[in-house]
Amino acid sequence: MNNDNNTILGFDVNLICDFFLNTERQGPGSPEVTLKALSFIDNLTDKSLIADLGCGTGGQTMILAQHAPGKITGIDFFPGFIERFNKNAEKLNLQNRVKGIVGSMDDLSFEKDSLDLIWSEGAIYNIGFERGLKEWRNYLKPGGYLAVSESVWFTDHRPAEIHDFWMNAYTEIDTIPNKVVQIQKAGYIPVATFILPENCWTEHYYVPQAKAKEMFIKKYAGNKTAEKLMASICHEAELYSKYKEYYGYAFFIAKKINPFQG
């Protein structure tokens, strides 16, 4: 992501967000995966404070709220996502425990050492994995948990086409062992790591985009930039189908070490 001109892969962020506003998930994942990651976290009570960074419209947040105690604050920079997030919370009668606010994950307003859990599915790439690990740690209580999903290589070598695609999209993509080393060096105990199954990409991410694409194309009929964005999203899905044995998402659950000499 280029924060200087608010673009991702050359496309205006607001245009991308407008497309994803009509999807339940803004990245690969599933309710089952959210609950699996949650199963490794054992410090939550009714008084716990949880932040979901890059929450989008809150698909995963609502699953968290229905299965974990505590109060959850969702943070996303796109107002449309937050509006939908809060409507979703109200529909589920969760508005007393779950609140979305417009904000940036690189400029958080939480107090230092105040959060029991920081959650972020498919969003830490916006500021970079290592930067997120370092900066977000400041907001966790001693013994607090971090749970993030992140793009990873499954192999040390891969075809040039998919390698070049990811080097253009996100240079911090790396193998799982290297990511775990980064977690440990940043002052966490690696608690668990697992790969997201294929259906998190297909059934829960790419397939549901069909309806959103129809709405988007109708809204932006004749808009060449919108057409290019749709072509880019379709190309990404084609690449996954072709090269899914080489890359995917992994969930990383880690616990803050205190004190930490870094």
C-alpha cells in the first residue's frame, strides 16, 4: 500500500473499498478459522479489551464477539466499512460490546499496555508485518495476545510469475519459519501457527465476490479504472487457482513477553 497517495497496486483505495463494501469478508478466512485461532487464547474475561485492526465490515469481529467475552473495538480507515460494521453489530444485538470507529492502524489511540488481545485478519500488510508486530506490542498488556493472518510462501522456490506478482504486491511475504522468527525477535512467544485451508480463499472469499462484482460494474458502468480493478481482482483469483500450492495465508498467535530486552 502506498500511503502517500492512498493507492493499492495503483488503484484508489476508496474505489477498492467501495467494491469490498458489498462483501462479507475483505480477505481470505472463515468463521471456523477465526474460532480455531481464538481457541489458543486463554486470557479473556468480561473485562477484557480487544481491538480488531483493519476490521473491514466486521465479518470476523462478529464471530469473535459471539464466542469471546470482553469489549471489542474495530478500527478501519474507510468510513463505509465502519458504518456497515456498526449496523452488523446492532443486527446481532452486540452494540453494547462491539463498536467500530474510523481510524488508522498506524496511529492508534489506545493507552499503552491496555489491550488483552489485538486481532487482525489479512490486514497487517497495510503497515507491514514487522512494523505491526513492533508498534502494536506497545498497546498489549503483559501476557496479552496478538492474533494475525498474513500472506506466506509455502516453499523456498516458486515460479517467476507468482513470485513477481507478490514482489509487486507485498514484498514482506515470507516463509512461515521466517515469520515465526520475526515474531520472537519482536518480543512475543509464538503460541500457534496454522495454514488457512483452501476454502478460505474459494468458498469464503472469491466465490461470494460474484454479487459484489455485478453491483460494482453496474454502479461504475463505463469507468475504465473500475473495469481495470475488476480485471485485477479476477487475475488474482486465477493466480491463486494456478499457484495455490506455493502460497497462502497463515494465522499466527503470539503472546507478549514482559519484560522484553530488544
